[in-house]
Amino acid sequence: MKTYEMTNIIIDDESYGEEHVTVEVTFEQQNYIITFQKSDLELMNAWIVEDDKTMPANLSEDLMDSIREDIKKKI
């Protein structure tokens, strides 16, 4: 069972010469913004959003793999 909710997905075509997928995720009552390379879904960056500020996030590899699988189904 999923422990997160994907609330938004954005596909950026040719941003800086590469395509990226950015997702907004709610996990354990926290909001995250995570960006992957579209070609192989390699993690580019992950941010936690608190009080309209972003800070680097450290999410488990299991959670990231689950999010990648959801992204594959949507793109």
C-alpha cells in the first residue's frame, strides 16, 4: 500500500538540454518536490517544503523506487 500521494506531475521538455519530470508528493504530512531525469528517472534533486521554504530532503530508496514506478505508469 502506498504511503504517499502524488499531487502533481510536470514534464519539462528540453530544460537545460535534457528532459525532466518533477513531481509534488505528500508523505507523512510533509510536502516534497522531486525532480528526475526523464530518460532513466535518475534523481536530480529532492526538496521538502516547509512554511513556503524549501530545504534538501533525504527520502528512502524504497520510497523513491515506488515514486519512480508511479511516474513510469503516468508517462
